[in-house]
Amino acid sequence: MTVALLTPAVALAHHGWSWTQDGLFQLKGVIAGISIGNPHATIDVDVDGTIWRVELAPPSRTTAAGFTEEVAHVGDEVTAIGNRSQDAGENRMKAVRVIVGGRTFDVYPSRAPS
């Protein structure tokens, strides 16, 4: 019973943009890890020794944008553009665009800068 009550709250907290700041933020670093899994694809990015968690779209949307584990690898330089967490102490953002190896992947094209 407790799990059933908590699961929707966790899901609501995780999805959406309410946890992010307004305005776009850009992060550049080196890929330390990639996961194309539910509920969102993620990239861990090393920025001068600090690891940032970059959340992408859900896996189907991320791969539809062309971003797969085959196009990016640990050690590749990456630029992520999106919205930073409202918690300034949290090294986390939700990306709308990822650039790796000169290729641009708009995982949220309607939110990506023109």
C-alpha cells in the first residue's frame, strides 16, 4: 500500500520541468558515463573533476533524435544545452540539445534554441 501511494509522487517529481530553472544553461565537459534507460537517458559529464548528471528525454525520444550509445562514448567531449536544476547545490540539468563529435541532437526540439 505504501509503495502504491509513493510511486506516483516519485514519478511526478521526476518528470517534467518543474525542478529546473527558467532559461537555458550550457555545460561543456567529457562524458564519464552514458545510460539509455528508463525513465530518461542520462549522461554523466566530467567538468573539471566534478560530475554532472545530464538528463535527456525518455529513451524512445532520445534515440529518435539520433542520440544512441553508438554515437557517443566515454571520453568524448560533449556540450549540453538545457535547464539547470533549481537546487544550486545539485550538479544536474535537463538537456534539450546535446552536441558530440560535431553532431547536434535535439532531444526536445521544441525547446531547443534556434
